[in-house]
Amino acid sequence: MHTHDPSIQRRSFLAGVAGVVGATVATHGDLLNSAGAADPPKVDGLVGIKALLAGKDPVMWVITGDSITHGALHTLGWRSYPEHFAERVRWELKRMRDVVINTGISGDTIPGVSKDLDWRVLQFKPQVVSLMFGMNDCTAGPGGRDKFRDGLAALVERIRAAGAIPLLNTPNTVYIANSARREDLPAYAQIVREYAEANQLALVDHWKHWEAAKSNQEDLLPWIEDKSIHPGVYGHREFAKEIFRVLGIYDDNSPTCKLEVP
């Protein structure tokens, strides 16, 4: 004869609920750990970025910097280099699920982005973070070099700790006659270059490229919209082309790569 015992049924039901809840909490915890406590990228530097571009998974790109990256005002309505990058990657390379976010802010510096890194960069959980700084930092002169170097190192480490690959960019050269406050800029570009090389980080050395391509100051002017420090339409195109060359995605047949640059 079967005996119906409500107390046994109740205990069995509660045990079952507890098991389901426990499994759910454990699974949720694993998801939080995988999303919130990211490990440094397994493959760093230029090799790591090229591997992402060669892969099938979508990539979150964050590009940040000062007014030059912002593309504010001096582009005169033409595309900035982050916009050229998005066109090349998302359309021409058919990586349409990639996301390219530009969080450059006019007037910014390494201390500025460091204070706002969670909002401007880390909230997006990027795989790659492009940094271009030094143009405003250099106004501190020789006395600011150590602070810039230390700030850059701390910023890069925070980006790597979040699981992203840093892509460093040296700033462009400037029209010296109208940019007296930037006389120490070459030293700041060198700091970026040396730090990238010492730590085997991906580097796009725009300064070196511009210096070689436009060694004569008057020849530089078509690339500098304000005849001082801010690149215009042609300068931004050249930024993008150099990034494409370094990342191995330059193509003579690409509409973006073929854009005119005098």
C-alpha cells in the first residue's frame, strides 16, 4: 500500500529547487568572471591585431586621443582617420559586425583619458585600443616628459589588464613656424616610440613617416589644415593609409587606400 507523506514531498521539492538555484548561481558567476575579470590578451602586439583581422569573430575597436583623433573642426566635414578606418575594415574588408568607436576629445592628454578610461574605453570591452597622444602633453616641455612616460605606461597596463591589445600612434609632425608651444613634441613622440619598442607593442609611427614624406616644412602645409598642428583632409587620409600599411590591410585597389593625397 502506497503511503502519501506530504513532508517527504516537500523536502524533495525544496532539495530540487536548491539544486537548480545553485546551478544557476554558479553558471552566472562563471559568466561574470569571464566578462568582468578579463585576462591580458593571449597574443599581444601587432601579431595579435593581425590575428584578429584574419579571424572570423567580430572585433570591438576603440580609437581615442585628442582633437586630432576627435576629427573636430579641422577636417572641414571630410572623414577623419577613425572614419576611414571604419570604412576600410567594416565595408571594404567585409567585417561588418566589427564595431569602431572614436572617443577622442579635443584638448585631451594622457592624464585626461586616464581619469575617464572606464567611460571612454573600458565600458565597451574592446579587443583593440588605439591611442594617439602627445600633441597637448608636450606643452609641458622637458619637465613633463617623465610624467608623460609614466602615464603612458600606466594607461597601457590598464588596457592590457582589461584584455585589450594597445595600438600606439606617434603624433604627426607640425608646421614649426606656427606651433611654438609644441617645440618639445619630437621628444614626446620619441617616448611613445621607445616605450612601444621596449614593450613589443604595436606601433604606427606617423611622426617618422611624415618626417620622411614631408621633410620640407612648406611641403607639409597641404596636410595641415590650420597651418599649425591640425591635419586636414589629406593629413587624415595619410594617417589612415599608414595604419593600413602597418596592420597589413593596405590595398592599392581599395577606394579608401586610393584616396588622393598630394
